[in-house]
Amino acid sequence: MTAQDEALPQELFFRISGTGDSPWELGRPQPAIIKLVEKGIFHGEILDIGCGIADNAIYIKNHVENINLTAIDLVPKAIEVAREKAEKNNVNIQFEAVNMLDDLSTITTHTLKQHSYDIILDAAVFHMFSNDDRQIYVKNLEYLIKPNGLYIQICFSEKETREGGPRRITKADLNQLFSADHGWTIESIEDTVYELRPDGPIGTDGRAYLSLIRRNKNI
Ligand SMILES: C[S@@+](CC[C@H](N)C(=O)[O-])C[C@H]1O[C@@H](n2cnc3c(N)ncnc32)[C@H](O)[C@@H]1O
């Protein structure tokens, strides 16, 4: 397992995101995302952070009416593949290469708007970051999400005991970072599975948490 405060290096993503060979590039949406769509959780303005090659985003946009979807990723190559795939599927998504570890309140991007997203989706991104990076990332979430918006996080959990892969997220981590003092309410943390390619370093079916975390209304 990755050491507790060790981020996965950005160099890794620049090397493998968008190649079609990354362990998470399944070529289909995550089953956990399909279930969330079936539950009717997605609505309004949606931001998919770390969208990769956008199989989740394209599925959501194809199956939910009356939404606007923006999808960002650190890696321009992944965004290029995602954009081509969306065009082929005739799906309208705004894509942009953005680093969620930049201070977004100080830089101009083409797509992102302050306090504008009803739903922010994070499928297997948060578990990449060091403790210091997490602070920057959460500040950016707070900058982007609407009051009463929902942050949906699917990340490897402390129940995943196999060697390798990203950090494991604990309930204690989530309670500390998304506390009432910081204007968040954790609505639920459930066990789920984040599927990976069977030929990857830890095999498929990563044990994960699906967390639904609400930004307070009167923030
Ligand atoms: C495990 S992949 C998940 C991709 C996609 N969400 C999915 O479930 O198929 C993590 C993604 O986060 C992106 N990423 C890593 N660090 C990032 C950062 N600082 N800002 C934005 N995206 C980042 C990577 O390039 C990669 O595409």
C-alpha cells in the first residue's frame, strides 16, 4: 500500500492517462456510477473532476436529461481522447485540462465558474493526493460547489488491503476534512467497488467508499 502521506506522482498521470492502458481506463462507466444515475442523483450543473477518458461523464450525459456537464482532467492527452469520444457519441460536454492542485480562485480557466456546480463527481481522484494536496483540493471544491451542492466521492477505502495502488481513504480522513466547522455535512459513506482492469497492478474490484458530502446551504 502507498505510504499514508504519499501522493501518486503527477508524472504517472502524464505518462499513462489517456493511453487506453491505465488500470482505470475500462472503456465503460463504473457500475457505481450507473447505480447513481438509476437513483436519479445527477441534476443541474455537474462537474466531473479527473474525468480521464470520460466514460463516466458520457454515460451520465447520455442517460440524464436537462443537465450541463463539464469534465476536467490534469492531463491534456486524456482530455483530447475524452473530447473525441464525446464527439463520436454526439454528446455535449465542456472539457478542459485543469490541475485541481492549482489555486483555482486565482487563475482563469475557460470552463470553471465559482460556486456553480450542483454536483461535483470525483471518481478515484481524491485518493491520489498527499495530506497537503488535500487541503488545496478541498479549498478548490469549496470554490466550485454551489451552496447545498453535493460532492460525490468514490475512492479506495481502508478496507482494501492488497498491496499497491493509491492511498486508502479512511472515515476519519473524511470526517476531518469535510467537517461541519468547514461547512460540510457527510450524508453517507457506503462500501462500493471501483473497478479496475484485471491486468493492472492490483487486479480488479478495488474496495472503495462512495461518500455523499453536502456543502451547507448558508455558506
Ligand atoms: C484513477 S483516474 C480516474 C478517471 C475517471 N474519473 C474514471 O473513473 O474513469 C484519476 C484521474 O485523475 C486525474 N488527475 C490526477 N491528478 C489530478 C489533478 N491534480 N487535477 C485534475 N485531475 C487529476 C488523472 O489524470 C486521471 O485521469
